[in-house]
Amino acid sequence: MIKTDLAYIAGFLDSDGCITVSWGRKTKAGHRISVPLVSFYNRDLKTLEWIKSIFGGKIYNKPRKDRTHSIARQLTLRSQNGEVLNCLKNVRPYLRIKYEQADCVIQLIESRIKRGWLGTSKHLPPTSEETTLAEKTQWLNQNRYFKNDQS
């Protein structure tokens, strides 16, 4: 991969993207499934298709708020097939804003890989470390921009 492309994608993710952990349904065993995600939002389909050609994922059309708005699109990478880890490891050196979220999600996925999770349909219960990393990622998304705000 070309470094300038990775730097561009990192800037795109910092400004018009999201690194998060979504909490899904409960399994039959009673634990909730946490799903690491990376999403990019834009109206320009060609840009999202270019990123998809590098890292994979799926493009969704977001509903318009009203007729005056153009169609917005979302490219989402999921962790089950390695898309999130591949993307974050490659763009991490160039992130300036969302690097802490990237670090948490990388650690979370690597912890799961050590337990034999990646590439399987197994829904292992999260370890306490994995739960902490998921919760920290969500906290950073909600509070990152206010951390140093003195007002």
C-alpha cells in the first residue's frame, strides 16, 4: 500500500469516520456480543469505493433527511473477517485524532485472535480486558473532543 494513500485514508477517518465498538444482541449463553467497526461517511461514492477496494467492507446508502439533502453513504468495515484490524494497523501511524480509539480496537481484536476468535462464528464471552477496551472506545467517542475543553 502506498503511504500517501494510507495517510489520506487516515485523514478521512479522522474527519469523516468512526472507530467504535457496537454492542449487539445477547448470545444463547447470555453474554452480549461486541462488534468492532470502522465506518467512513461521505456523499462521494467513488471515494468510498476506492477505500473499499483497499480494505473491503460494505457501502450503505443513508436515508435523506429531506429532498434538499443529497444521498449520504457509509462504508462499514467489520471485524469478523479482519477488515477492521487490517485497516487500523495500516492507517494508525497517520491518525491524529482517533488514534486512541484505534489502539483500543486493535488491542481488543488481537486479544480475541489469541483466544481463537477471528475467522470463526464463535461468540466467545468477552474477557474483562476486552470489555474495558470496548467501553473505553465508546467513552473516547463521546468525550474525546471535550477532554481539554476548559469552558
